Amino acid sequence: MPGGRLTHEERQEIAQGLAAGRTYSEIASRLDRPVSTVTREVARNGGAAAYRADAAHRATTGRARRRAQAPDQTPAAQGAQDAHGRDPEAVRQVEEQFTAMMVGTGLPRMTARVLTCLYLTDGGSLTATELVRHLQVSPASVSKAVGELEQQELIRRERDPGRRRDRYVIDADAWFRGWMASARQNTMLADFARHSARTLGTSTPSGARMQDIGDFFEHVGRAMVQAAEEWRRDSAP
């Protein structure tokens, strides 16, 4: 059918037509398909020079399978309670509010969305594919956000047992690690400011200003470490 999904045999006909130097219009006419169908098919699967019928058919079958397995996003599904009896709309509002709070702390919005998604998943971990599917964004966006969160030690990466993919994990120590990473950054800033003060001369206005900055961040960093260690001690079982 002109409007139906391409068959394996039709894809082989496209490959043969491309190899023979036929135009998209000629190939479409032979298949009794719209030219746009052939154009999209070739572009989606490597272009005219790289198009392979078998690979294109496997890729299309895989995409169809992933769409079938994706969570139902229809209004009816969104209105139903989840396995824990929670209202999906209320959960969505929590997700939006959590994301807004993280953005308010200085996180880029996409990074905040990924962090929120990990915090609110009951399993405590998600793959990049699951994050892409839930957030409806590109893999590149998720990859960049994950890299920023790993740098801040707010998440960690684990190899999925038996599968060639990583899972991104949030756990009880995430904020502790992130807090300690921030404390280390404050200490580094304090050291830099004090060194700059000596270079500029502590008796000069700019040098005195840098010295004050160094003293401040040294105090803040020390207080952060102390508070985190007290929390860990008090929360230990």
C-alpha cells in the first residue's frame, strides 16, 4: 500500500535502484509510493551512498519496537494512578517544582531535569535511553547533563549487569558528595584568592579585597565540611 510501512522487499528495491543510479522519482514510481516516502527512508538510513536494505529494515523494526514499549502518554494513561496509588498529575507537579528549585540553585535547566528525574524514580537509577524517553529530549542533551552531574558528584555511573550500557544512580550519599565537592571548590577559591592577594600586595585595595575573599571562602569551606561530617555521624545507623 502507498501509505503503509515499507517491506523488506521494497527496501531491497530501493537499494537496487540507488545502485543502478535511478532517481528517487523513478524508484518511487516502481514501488507505487510517494517520492517523499523514498526520500525520508534513504535520508533516515545513511543517505544514498550508505543505504543498505537489511540494515534499514532492522533499524526501522527496532524503532517500532521501542515506540511500542514506551510508556503510554495518552491523557487516559496520565490520569490513572500508578502502582503506588499516586496521582500522576500530582507527581508531575512535584517534578516541575523540584526542577524549578534546582534551577534556582544555579543548575542549567536540562541538568536540573535529569537530576529531578533520577530523584523521583522509585528504582533510583535510569539509563540514558530511559532519560531520553521520559524527558523527550535528544541523547546529546542527556549526555551533557549527566556529565555535569557526575562532575559535581551528584550522581554516579554503574554498568548494567549483563548489558552493554550504563545506569545513572542517585543514592542517599549524593548530596553529601555534592556538598563536599562544593566545599573543596570553596577551599580552592580561598587558596587562589590569598595567593592573588600576596601577588597584588595585601596593603593595596585590590590585594586587601582578595584577602577578604580568601578568608571568607576558607571559613565557609571549613564550616561546610564540619556540617557534612556532623550530619553523617548523626545519621549513621
